Amino acid sequence: MSRGPDAGARLERGLLAHAASAGCAMTIVDATWVRWASATFAGARHTLWLQAATSAALDRWLADVPEAEIALRDHLLADLVVTDIVQTDGVARITVEALTVEA
């Protein structure tokens, strides 16, 4: 029996919805995640590669994304950081890293 989408899929959906609510049409070019654990927590480290048209709305979203409240069923979004932005010919290619923790 399937438990539904994993934390990576939930993060992708939440990030796209958050961007859309800010007026940014965005696509996920690629995404990966690896399991992560400390002495008290378990979760995953995620890297997502996004693409969007450059715009003032995108600039605002990029500035605000580290403070984004993205709900993930059965997980907490512990950290969300934009690590790279390359803008060429009106297209932004964005790298985002995140840490999710099992709730």
C-alpha cells in the first residue's frame, strides 16, 4: 500500500505553488534528494534546479523564498536556500537546496 508522495515530491509541489502564488511561472528542470539523519532527527537534503522567465515578481520571490512557509505533510521544512541564479536571455536558472525533517 502506497503512502503517497515522498517529501521530495511534496517539496516540489509546494515550491511550485508558492512561486505561482507570487506570480512566477516556474518549472522544475531536475531534482534530487538524499536521506539525512542526526542523533535526534531524520529527513532528507534536497537540491532542485528550477527555470523561470526573469521578472520583478521572480526577483521578489527569490528574495523571500528563504522565509517561505511551505507545508509538507509528515515533514517540516527546516531550511530553504537559493544557492545559485544564472540569468541569460530572459531566463533564470535557479538552484535551491532544502532540508526536510520527518515530523
